[in-house]
Amino acid sequence: MSLATAEQMKPSFLDRMKLRLDVLPTLAAVVIFIGMVIYGEVAYGRIVQMNTVSNLLINNSHLIILAVGLTFVILTGGIDLSVGAVIAFTSVAGVLLINSGWNAWLVVVLMILIGGAFGLVSGVLIQYFNVQPFIATLSMMFLARGLASMLSTVPERLADDSPIRVLATQFKLVDGPKVNDLVITPGVIIAVVVVAVAWFVLHRTRTGRTVYAIGGSEPSAALMGLPVHATKMWVYVISGLLAGVASVVYTARLGIAQNITGIGWELDAIAATVIGGTLLTGGVGYVLGSVIGALVLGLMNVLITRDGSVPPEATTIITGAILLAFVLLQRAVLAKQRD
């Protein structure tokens, strides 16, 4: 190979810039998160400490799990609006079954499988009946919410001695001064495991490469012989399964299930995914970016609570403003890449 040929094969400056542009939204999310931490520490104090980190992880572990599932779906250019309602149905059904005497761990498995079943139906509608993802998952959202309301319209409380409450047991990792301890729960560990497995699947397996290829260009992915149909089915199954896992984690922590649980959570998960740098058009995004996006939303709630003067209703307005800013940033990145 000649020196000239080797030079030609090296990535050009423009190619390297395009790769960096793909990462730009995720880097922006990291910068915003760090900026929020600095602002919170200066304005309110006691933000950069172990108990704040602990609460942030514990309170948002279910959102992190949901965001991971949505990352798979959005990377293919799809959407899943059913996850919040799936959490409501599986949570209510799970608590009722446990309270009626069913084995708690068998119920946990059923909750996860029920979530996967909703995802499977969405995938079938999308892939084999050519229903738009928005419509297919919207119908699943109404179905799951309706089933949850048929089961119960009042809060169903899980017994304090229920075995699955162990998932909310706090373990002290670092014994800090006074109450400033670093603690985690099995629910947090589950979220970390989900993130690690998802990262491995997306970046180290053929399935992950196919997910990115579908989002980049589905016809091209099919021409390359990639299993497009099966993969598009699986991403919705994964999203449903992770909604079931998030339901288990959330129900174990609160000990209460309601038919109104999860309203708007699908939008929070989508927002976390987009804020984390996953393009709504598909093909670009990172699981770790979605985690950062979820933590941005969680920290925003912490800062609003610390402030006291900002009404809780403003949370949705601020979330919408941040989401809009990141969508505009994504469009700017896409426009720059086409140049």
C-alpha cells in the first residue's frame, strides 16, 4: 500500500467533525447537568453531597430503566407511548396478585412478561400490519390504562412485609457525617445492570448494529441482509419488558399501585432520551446519554423543590423548554451533517 493510498484512507477532518457532531447533544446534556449541579450548590447548598446523589439515583431508577427501553425504540426511528400505562397495569395487577396469596417472585416475573407482551403486540401491529408506531403504541396505552382501571380505581397497598419490598431496602456504601451517607437499593442496582446490558447489546452485538442501521436507513439495512423485521419487533418487546422491570422497581419502593400511576411517564422517558442525545429520527444516540437525560430531569425536580418559590406545575414547562432546545439542537446537527 502506497503512502498516498494510506493518506486517502485516513478519515478526513470533516468526517471527524461529523462524528463529533453526533456526540454534541449528549455532551450538551452533560454540560447542562454539571451546570445545574453548580447552580444548585451556589444557590441552595448541600447539592454536592452523598445523600443528594443517593436520593437522585433511588428516586429516578424507574425513569432510567424506562429511558433505556425508549432508547432502543427511538434509535430505530420509532416511538413507544404505552410504557407509562403498562406500568400502571402491571403494578396494580402485581399488587392484587401478591395480596391474594400468589408467590411474590412469580408475580414479579409475570409483571415483566406482561410488559413484554404489550411490547410484542405493538411490534406485531407496526411490523406486520404497517400501523404507525405512534398509533400502535397509543392504542396499547389506552388498552393498558383501561385494564388497570378495570382492576381497581383505588390505591392498592402492598403489605410492608411483602418479599418484593426488599428491592427498596437501603444499603449504606459510605458512612458519611450525620445523615450524609451514600446509600443504594437493589432497585438502583437493577437500573445499573439494565444500563450495562443495554450498552453491551447496542455497542457489542449484531442486534445493536442492526438497531443503529435501521435508524440510519431501513431500506439500506434490509439490502445489507440485516434482520430488520425481527429487530424492529424486538425493540418494542425490550421496551415493554423494561417497562415491567420499572414497574417492579417503582412498586417495591412506594408499596402502592394505582390505575393513575405512570401518567405522563412515557413523555418523561422520551424527554430523557432526547435530552441525552438520541435523535428522534433514529440512528444516533447513546444509552449513557439517556441516563444523563433522566438525571437532568431528576435534578431539576430537586432544584425546584429546594427553591420553594417555583410551583410544581412549572416542572412540565421547564421540561418542555429543555426538550424543545434539544430538538432544535438536533435539527441544527442534522443540517450541519448534510452540508
